[in-house]
Amino acid sequence: MKSFKTWLEDNNEENKPQDQIINQNTQINQPKPQNIIGGPLESQAKKSWSGRKQEIIDFWKAVPQTPLLVDPIPSSHKGSTFGEDGIRITGSPNYIYSVLARLKDFLPLESESTKLQLLFKESDRINPNRPNRKSYAFYIQVKQRGSSSKPKLS
């Protein structure tokens, strides 16, 4: 299995993010980059790809500021969105609030062409090591807006 550094070096040219233009209300879709921070998209290896901690930290430090490169979920999508672009934040409300303060780049994606799919809920899971601590989950995904499939009744 290739190391994270080797994978990045091998895929450096073909995986550079393309410029995207984002304004207050719209995101102009341009070609999306290939998977720039994970393993190969079509891995032939039987073991799932995973970077080592120091490789990930080094890569993270070197990642340049870019606009959000979100691939919106198609409006016609049905079923699980587990493999789609999204963020899950779990923990205490204060932790979630502090992370959300750094994710305001998502807000302009609530627009005429895309919408934010959001969920904020108390978790029903109990940590046996901290049974009195309430935990919460916050999910963010971007979905394309589509024309209503339900006909209007007169």
C-alpha cells in the first residue's frame, strides 16, 4: 500500500483543485478535483486506504485556502447520503458552536440552486465512561434544488 506522501506525489498534477467562483447566492460549478486528501478513488487494494497521523498533519498544514469544493447531492437522490460530501460534528453544544463559527463558508450555499441539508439533534447514545454527559450531532450537506416533482393541483 502506498504511503500518503507517495500517493500525493503520484497524484499531484491531476488532483489540483480547480478554481470555483462563489458569491453570496450561487456557486458556479466547474470541474471538481479528484480526491485530494484521501486515498485513491478506485482502490484495487483489499484493505481500505488510511494515512498515518504525521502524514495527515503535514498535509493539513500545507493545504492552501480554497473555496468550498462541495459536490451537491442531486435533487433526485434517494436513500443514504453517507458517501456524499458532508460534515458530521459530534460532542457538546459548546464544541459544536465553536466549530460552526469556523464553517460559515457554507452559508452562501443556501441559494436558488442549492440548499443546505442540516440536522442538529441530541444523541441517544450514552458513553459508558461519561453517562451523565449529553452529546449532540450536527450534520451539514449541500443538495441541489430541483423542480417540484409533484404537479400543482388547480
